[in-house]
Amino acid sequence: MLTKFVSIAVLLGAAGVALATPQIQHWQAPSGARVYFVEDHGLPMLDVAVNFPAGGGFDTAGKVGVAQVAFGMLDLGAQDLSEDDIARRLADIGAQMGGNFDSDRAGLSLRTLSKAEERDAALDILARCLQQPLFPEAVLAREKARLIAALKEAETQPESIADKAFGKAVFGAHPYGWHTEVADVEKIQRADLEGFYRTHYAASRAVVALMGDISRAQAEAIAQRLTANLPAAGAGTQIAPVLIRIDPSEQRIAHPASQSHILIGTPGVARNDEDYFPLYVGNYILGGGGFVSRLMNEVREKRGLAYSVYSYFMPMQQPGAFQIGLQTKKEQADEALRLVRQTLRTFVDQGVTEKELRAAKQNIVGGFPLRIDSNKKIIDYLSVIGYYELPLTYLDDFTVRVEQVTTRQVRDAFKRRIDPDALATVIVGAPDGMAGKE
């Protein structure tokens, strides 16, 4: 089976001032697909990614897990190609196929040599997987068994238990908070996969990203080749709105792990939200900047309550989670939790200092070259820019937008988005005698 590179996190990104950013070309293919292309002849390579609004957020009640299984089987059998044929032919030409799956998006990616013979052979395989997947019954049975085994194993792991409980606490009945259960997988039939594919893998919904050693004319032909025979119609691309404000809750779940696993959060920000940049920069100061963050300083450096503590925003089509996470000894879990809450409240109430803001900006801008130092990273950005319909100048504009963020904007954005009195808290491996509190 081919290796899947499943994305669980959406790129936050930054752009540099002095570094030349990729020149992005954009057009709509005759199939209706939106195409984003960066021409670069520096290496004899081509990277391609084709994404669709077909992530887990498009599952429906009673059909949870169908999106994930449909994605997982795209390259496990296509017209005139078994999964072994696909793997063998890719290996013969030195090509690699991967994929992307999250709550919003699903799709396949390809890396191949740009020489015509290898490139055309690799693209033929990708085209068949995208446009003629078979979803074989025998392979489906095997994949269901594999997924069920993985889910049963996850039910014993404190990290997985915490993630599942946290998703439900933050998103409630919204699909962003759904987690596939064993019973969900057992119900999935081949007809479910075929129906989901026809509905969500439509040509008019496809976003094609290309990066590498081809011309504009070749890119146009490739994009059309990969999407011309996709289903012609599809469902809408909008996911149901997320309830921004949630009621406070706390779950303490018993587990024999030696440490307590703590998650705290709330719905945060959407990808195209006007508060994105103040929240991004502010969160770097709060808990996204590693050892220079406030949470790390307060929880680890000053008191030694955890080896690591972090915070992040997960920008999605709808507001994804704002999350703070840490692990700590059971006997000090309550102390660590109080400190994290206190640090967050102070941050929201008082905002950041000019010194903190200046240092955060310098680190974000200075680290940008490492974010676009490979074709793989650039193709990931192209996919994000294309899917969320961000400006073609997104990479050029990013550091300008970062530099424009003020301390007042950070404070105002956090006050609007993060209410310290309306957070979901999950503690797995709760201190003895405290499990079960809601």
C-alpha cells in the first residue's frame, strides 16, 4: 500500500521581505478546475497536487468515516491497475504518490522526474487514481479491518482519548468534532464510497497545484488531463457554520498513564478571517514560539510543571480549534491547569508588550526562508492558496501584514475571539479521586 502523507494540521505560513517568493500563475481549466502553477527549471522535477472539498467535515450523520476511507482507497486500485500495479509502476519510474486529508480537504499528490517519459507515465497513474478509482470490495474489507484495529488501539492511548473528547467539547455536533468510531467503519459499504466520490470529487471543485520543470502550456495540458474525466457535478463546498462561543466545560477522564494529558480550547479563527494576522502573531508570543513563549516561560522555565506546553490556532474554512496542550505529572495537574488558565487570562486582559511584539515579528520574518526552501513546501502553499482562494500575492504580502500588526490589534483580536471563561478543558489521566468531573 502506498504511503499517505496525511495532513492534520493546516499551514500557517509566513513570507520574507528580502527573499524572492514564487511567481504564481492562475487560471481555470476547461474542466472547471482552478489551477495554480509555479514554473521552476532549477531541478528536473515536477510536483503536482489535486485537492477537493472532500475532507472529514463533509461526512454526514450516520456516514462518519466515509470521507476518510474514500480518500484512503483512491490509490488502492484504479481502472486497469491493481494496487500492486500502481506501486510497482511508480517504483519503476522513481515517482512518489502521497495525499492530503483533513477536515476540509482531500486529494492526491505526485512527485516525478520532469523528463517526458517518466513524467507521462507517472501522470497517467495519477489521472487514473483520481478519475477512475475502483474501491475494490476485497481491499475495502482489508482497509476496514485495518482501520478498526487502529481505532481500538487508539481507544487505549491517552493522546487519542484526549483529542476525541476535546473535539466533541469544542465543536459539539458539528462535523469538525466528529471522530470515526468502530461502529461507523463497520457500516461503510462500497456504494457509500462511490456515492461520496461522485458527489465531492467533481471537476468544478478541483484545485490543481503544479510546481516545477514544465512550461505554462504543459501545465495547462496536465491540469486538464488530470481533471477532464472527473465527475461533472458536485455538492457545495461550504461546511456548516461553527458556533463561535461555547459553554465552559471540564472533563476529567481516568487513565493509568503516569502523566495527565491536558487540552484547553475553543473555536478560534477561519482561514480568511480579518483577525488572522493579529491572532497568528499574538499566539506566537502566547504559546506558539517555543521557548520564547509566555506559556513555556511560566509553566516550564519558572516552575518545571511540564516539559512542553504549546498553543496554536488551526485555521480552517470555518473557525478551527484554538488549543493549549501540555502533559504533566498527575499530582501537579491541577496546579499546572490553574497556571495555564491564569497565564491565558492575563494575556487576553493585558495583551502583549512592544518588546514581545518586536521579537515575535523578527522571528516570524526571519524564519520564512525555511518555509519555502523546497518544491514540496511550495506545492503545499499553492494548494492552501488555491483551496481557500487566498490572494496570489499571499506569500509576498505575509510579512507586510505581520509587520503591520500592533499591540492593540493583538489585544483586541484575542478579546473578541478567546473568552477565558468559556473554554473546554479535557484532562486524561486525571489526578486520583478527581476523574469523572464534568
